[in-house]
Amino acid sequence: MSFQILLINSGIVASLLLLYSIVVFLIARARHDNSVMDIAYGPAFFISTIGAAYLTGTSGPLLAAVIGGIGIWSLRLSTRIFRKNAGKPEDARYAKWREEWMKKGRTYFLMRSYVQVNLLQIVIILFVAMPAIIALSYPTAYSGIFLLAGSLVFLFGLLYEGIADWQLDQFIAGKKAGTEEADLMTRGLFKYSRRPNYFGETLIWWGLAITVLPLPFGYLALMSPLLITFIVTKVTGPMLEDAFLEKYPEKYQKYINTTSYLVPWFPKK
């Protein structure tokens, strides 16, 4: 019965995510812009989990902490991406896919767009949201020590990611204004790792996983930070690394040789 509760709540969250993905897909079609999903990514976590809590009538300190934390994280992320994309055409990645997929016809483009841009991310979100699903399933079986420890890790990660993003945004703004001469952002938190914002992101999900670790099947929550860590180290990270190496081969290779990729550490001389 205990595991059945987890399955039922996973199904509720999955159903809400599926409905959400269809709405986002329709908005993207109306705007002719698949990068809408980038803005919708963060809120998908909050809307699906808070919706599941409402439908099941579940509440409690643990659930409030986990879903509340996800809400704060999603608001910051979606707001930043919205401001970054405002007034700009479709992101170059999606524009490239659009050009390639349209060669096989509009029907193929629509199917491929939904599956790859919307549905795939929704599946990932379902697994990453596992800490919230577990908190939703067993809201009263929490440990105060684990809740405190996980919350501290979460808050540190949120702060670290926020500072890194702010430093990067300031650098980019300086480049656009012509007041920044450096080609690469290598100061501030970027002095100690090449992807400090990714490091903060992983800590956010490690913290949420820790809060539910003592709960029944709490170990399943570890798939959340493990999946995020895999994505930022094996998928999105390498794509950015290759792009920078292509644009600044010597400078970025030197940055690679002297600076940790993810976990902050003192730069090598």
C-alpha cells in the first residue's frame, strides 16, 4: 500500500505535466517559437506538484518546504530566461532544429517538436521532481534534522547559482555595452569553476533529495540530483565547452587547463 501511494501520486504529477506540455506546445505554435519551453521549464515543476498537492488535499511542513523551495527556484529561473529572451527571435538551437525538421514536412516538424522539445523535457521533469512526489506521498514521516540539512544545502545552492548568473549577466551586459574587453568570463565565481551556476543547480536538487531521504522509498529521490548532475556534466556542459573552444580555442583551452569544471577549487597555476 505504501508504494501504491507513491505510484498514484507519480501518476497525478505525470498527468498534470502532460496537460502542461500540451498547453506549452500550443502556445509555442501560436508564437512560432519553440524556445517558449525554456521559460516554461521551471514553472512545470511547481505547477505540477502544487496541483497534485491540491488535488490530493495533502499538506504539512515537509511538503511546504519542498514545494515552496521549488516555487522560489522556478520563479527565479523563469524570470531570468524571460528577460533574457524578451524581444528576441527563436533561440538559435530551436531555429536550427526547425529548419532541419521542416525539410521533412510540417507534420513531421510538429510531431518532432512536441516529442523532443516538450514531451522529453516533461519526462525528465517527472524524474527530477521525485523529492516533491515522495514528500507528497509521505508528508508526515519526515526527520527534522534531514529537513534542516537539506534546506541549508538547497539555500546555499540557490544563492550560489543566483550569484553566478548575476555575475555572468553583468559580464554579458558589459560586452554588449562595449565596456568589457575580456572574451571570457573568468572572474568572480567563474575563477574557481567554469560552470558555477551548474554547481549551484546540482546543490539545489541534492538539498531537496536530502530532505526526503528518511521517508519510505526516499532513496528514489537521489535520481533527481544524479540526473541533473549527469545532464550538466555530460549533455549541456559539453555543448557549451565545444562552442567556446571553437570560438576561442587557445584562451578557452587555457581556461580548461587551469579551472575546475563543476566543483569550485583553486585555479591551477
